[in-house]
Amino acid sequence: MSFTASTIEIAALQALQTTEQIQLLDVVDALRAHGLSEFTALPQLIVCGDQSSGKSSVLEAISGVPFPRKDNLCTRFATEVILRRASIAGIAVSLVAGKARSSTDRERLSEFRHVLTSREGFPALFEQAHQVMGLSGPGCNAFSEDTLRVEISGPNQPQLTIVDLPGLIHSENKKQSSQDVELVKSLVANYMANPRSIILAVVTAKNEFANQIVLKRAREVDPQGLRTLGIITKPDTLPSGSALERDFLCLARNEDVKFQLGWHVVRNLDTGAADCNNVNRDEQEKLYFRESNFKNLPSRCIGIVSLRKRLSQVLFDQVRAELPRLMEDIESGIKVCRSALERLGPSRASIEEQRAFLIELSQEYSTLCKDAIRGDYEDTFFQEGSYTNRRLCATVINLHVAFEEEIRLRGARWVIVENKSRSNQPNARTREEAILKVYKLLKESRGRE
């Protein structure tokens, strides 16, 4: 089957873009394509939330990429969906090893590379990724710091990165240890701390929002709520007219936990409706919001269709605001790299160049040694401000002078005095005593002179 953009229902993402936004995001994506994200933070969408909050369903509705979203299956590693514009359409999937991985593991994970032609291959691919990262089988880890990278390219693709992160854990249990709790906390914190990321803080209506720690984590890295957009999921689980529904309506109106970007409400696709496509999902959502109490909210704050448009503007504003600082970071990094390259000297790629470099280095060393011995300190190696012991000749002469003074002042075994009774030094001798002692030593030391 030939691959087209419609094969994976990616058209939903095109609603995120306008002509002006595409031009600006093209610049950012070009930087990402050259690997700049390894050295500086680039704008991206970060989907965060507690476990089973509906993050993956939201991400699937936004991106058109089918993420695991069963109630008993949580996200166990970060998944980066990178969308790029290219003349040839395709999907490339790979694994990026976590920082704690050994060189052997890094090499093994780097071999995980697949090319997909349809969305049907994603479920099996996620299972393969679990196995390669050691998340399947007895005694396996519950979570991983590795990242599954899904790169979707095509002539009509938008330019952005969306990241699905493991759900935040409240406490350990028999399946999730305290180490797992800290690992997920650290992983999510690192992504959220990126000042150029837009935090999509997902809150489920199946649980009181005050009990969901994602809001606390978002406040820690974004105290003023400048780059956080709250998303309420599963509103259809709220009893109509209940106090809990009123609380979530208040939250959706940005009257409780306030974010400058506000809140948005979406109705998730039911777990049992796995075969439903995005079009049917959107129609079901529209029907719900026409009949529920959430219908009184502004239309721009409800539904996945308006969320795509809203994210479009939010992402564009974030990129536009961060671009000047991003360019400063790039220029600073270029200066550091150039300085490091200059310290390395000219290229020495061939054997002849390497041999010539070593010969020149040894000659310079020999010349410096000769200058140090002769006391010729014209070279910058010996200039003021350098280590004083580099001036070998001066150091040796100074040591000679210090030794002579030490011997002259404290080198004698006896101190000759006129009157021994007036001296308090234990090694004091009169002239007569010293002559007698020397005479005795000479007699005892006679040989065949």
C-alpha cells in the first residue's frame, strides 16, 4: 500500500498552521533538523498530566497519531512526535537512549529503526519499543528514560514537535516502586522546565482537580502561568448539575486555578471505541457539548477542533516571543564552539598532518627547554603572569643563593664565642676548645698521608 498523509489521518494537524506560522516554524524546524535541540531548548508542545488523565487521547486527537489509551495501560516512556515538511512522505521511528544508559545499551537502542506505511503498524511498534527498552517480561522496569521518536514527514506537514510524557504518580504500589515515582517526576520536570515549551496540563474530570499533582508541577516551573494551557478531559463522567461539575465549570472559566493561557475542555473518545476515526470522534464531541452544561462556555474553549486552532496561535506566539533569545543562545554557542576549535589548532586528519604536528610540537618543546636552561625568557611561555617555575635558570640560581645563605647562617655545627659562660647556645665553643676538638679529630682520622 502506498503511503499518503491521509493514511494516518494527519490532516488534523494542518489546522494548527497559517501561512505566517508555517514560515516561522520552518525556521525552528530547520534548526531541529540540524540537531540543535541537543544544545539549546526549542519550542514544542508538552502533554503532561497524572496517570489515566486522558493525555494520550488528547494527543491522538491533536496529532492523528494513535497512542495507547486503554484505561489499564499508562504511558511508560516519553514519545516525541516530530512533524516535518519534506518533498517525500514517510514515517520514521527510532529510539533515543536516556542519559543513564551504557554505551552498549546506546548501541543496541540505536538499532531500533523502523519505517511505517500506515497507522495500523503503531500498536505493534509500541509493543516492540517496550521490549527493546526492557519494559516487558518478569523483573522488568516499570518506566524508562529512553524516548520513542516518531518523525512524520510530507509535503503538507506542519512543523512542530509534540511530546507525550508518562503520567505523574502519586505514590508507589506493587507495580510502581518509589524509584519509578522519582524517575517519572524527574523526566517530566526536565521537559516542563524548558522555558520554550508549551505545557498542556491535562486534568481529568474523574478526579477532583485539587488532588492532581500536574497543576502543582506546572506552577513550580511556570509560576505566572505564561506558557501553561489547562485541559479538562472526560467531562462526560461528571453527574449533571453536581457540585463537582460546578467546580470544573469554574475551573474551565479560569476562575480557580488561573493560567494566562486559560483552560480548554475536550471529551475523550471512549476506550471501547478504538475503531472510531477522528472524524466520528469530533462529531460525538460536538454532540456532547451541544447538550451538556459546558455548552455555556465560549466556543473557543471547548472541543478538539477549537483546541487545534488555539494551540496554533499559542505555539506561534511562543515561537515569536522566544526567537530573539533563541538566536542569542545560538550565537553564544557558535562563539564557544569556534573558541574550542581555535584551541585545537588546524586540522590533522591525515597521517602526514599528524606526524608534522608531533614533530613541530616536539621542536617547540625542545626550544622552550633550551631557553629555560639558558635563561632566555623572550617567549610568551615565560612572560609575566605565567608560572614562575617555568623560568628554570632563574629558579636554580635563586635556589643556590638561598642555599648559600642557609649554610652561612645555620650551617655551622659550633658557634665560636669569646666567653662560653655568657652564651646560652648549646653548641657554643671557645676558640681554644674548637682547636683542641679539631686537633683530636685530625689525629683520630689519620691515614697514610
